[in-house]
Amino acid sequence: MSKGKLAIYWAASCGGCEIAVLAIDEKILKVAELFDIVFWPCAADGKVRDVEKLPDGSIDVCLFNGGIRTSEQEYMAQLLRRKSKVLVSFGSCASEGCIPGLSNVNTKREIFDAVYKQGEMTHCENPQDLRPQPHTKVPEGTLYLPVFYDTLRTLDQTVEVDYSLPGCPPEAENIWAALTAIIENKLPPKGAVIGRNTTVCDECPRKRNEKKIKKFYRTWQIQPDEETCLLEQGLVCCGVATRAGCKALCPQVNSPCIGCHGANDGVADFGARLMSALASVIDSNDPEEIDRIIHEGIPDPVGTFYRFSLARSLLRRSKKPNGVEVEVHRPAAAAR
């Protein structure tokens, strides 16, 4: 049987998904037996023009990790979609926007100010306030940079995606299970998330009782015991709203789930689902006490509820009526 063709690409992400591919250990040799890797810029020299010359649909599967922040990444998403039979949204950045997506609470100008504006905060020497430009003329010709978009988008907000594999990064066994399903042609229906459709709580071995919260703690404020549900101990554990598939690795080392596997099927907004879950365990009917519990224990609501999913959420980004940036509001009302 002839080998299949595999492509792996890295857009707006940290690159952890690239490393995670190697976490399947010796099974990578099996991948090499079954696939020719035709494009993997992180690991091997490859030219975009070589991909452009491939017939449409000639790549059997592409693992695309990272969100879409620049015009170059958008072009590569469109190119690899056209060239691939199966396009997999690989990891949280491609599927939800992940940590890069949190920049959607700011404008492009604010982001560039944070990096390039001279001052004590940036420690940047830039007296002329120079900024990246899409094109710059020099004596030798014109230099081009990709256009930096105001809003980070997920892969499926840019092109049609066949499957999603969640995680930050995906677990090695889930990567291998996905590759095996592709190899054996045992994939779920198109558009599915490859993985379990239950929650991290179902995988967590901790003891659960009735949850009644009078105070939320930051992780550095208490030393939780190793047997009781972390949410019952007042830590914001996202396992109640997060898709299973990691075997509750974080709670098993006494650290709360942070939600990197995203929401289950049928959940339109991970943050709203988590807010609803936490609201149900706050032990108070007094609006002032509820505000205190939330504001003291959850000082960063966007980073807590939308750490991985802001770009994919119903919010998508902070709104800008009449060009004026406004705050993404605290979710206090959701707890009442």
C-alpha cells in the first residue's frame, strides 16, 4: 500500500503542539512507515511554493495548530485546506484561540503599544515610535511583513475544519488514537471533536460531596488536601465544565483543572458554562455577599472563564462601539 501524505503546521501558538507530536515516542516510527511528511516547517526544511505546486486534495491529513493572527497564517490555512483531504484543528490554539486569543480584549494598537512604545513598562528604546509595517521601501526594493490582524480567529472561523483534537497540548495517547483512526478509516462523523464527551470530573478520583462555597481562594493562598474535590475546598477548578480526555492530570497533582480541553458537545460558550456551574455552588442569596465572593476570589474573570476559549466564545473579543474599546464585564450577575 502506498504511503499517505502528512502535513503539520504551526500558526499563532507557543509550539507545544509540535513537541507533543513527538510525545507518542516510538510510535512516531509507525507514522513514518505510513506517511510521507510533505510539510513540517518546525522539523524539516520546506517551502510554501512546494505545497502550492501539490495537486488539490493530495495531502491525506494536515494537523494544523495555532490560531489565525496574521495574513500569512490566514493564507496558509486556506492553502492547506485546499491541499488536504482531512484538516484537523490540532490543539486548543487552533480550536479555541487559547492564550493568544486573550489578546482579543485589546486592540492591535494597544498590543503594539505594549511592545514597541518607549517607556518604563516596555523597557523599549524606540524614540521614533517605529512600528511594524506591511511593506517598507528600501534601496534594494520593498520588504513585506504579514498583516497583523486586530482580532485573533480560530481555524474554523477561517476555513472549514474536518475534526478537532482538544488540549494544550493534546495528550500523546489522544494524538495516537486520532492518527490510528485516520489510518484505519474509523473517524467519527465530520465536524466531530476527537475524544470523550464527558467531563474531567468523571475522570477525577477525588471525593465529592455537596459543594457549598463561601470563599474562593487563589492557588497560592491554601494548601488543599489531596483527596477532597478541589472546588469544594474553594479553588476554581474548571473540571465541571471541561471535556475529559486528560485523565484529570492536574487535580491528581493537587492543582485545579484550568480548562484546556474546552467544552463538551452542545456547549456554545465554555465561559458561560463554567460561570453557571460556579454560580450553582456559591452558598449565598445576598447580592452583596455574592459580589464579594466573586470579586475577591476571581479578580481576573476573563482569564479565569475564557483562558482558552475567548476567541471562540460568544463574546469573541471586547466590543468597540463607535471605535471606543470597552471592558469585558465581570460575570457577577451570573451568580445571582
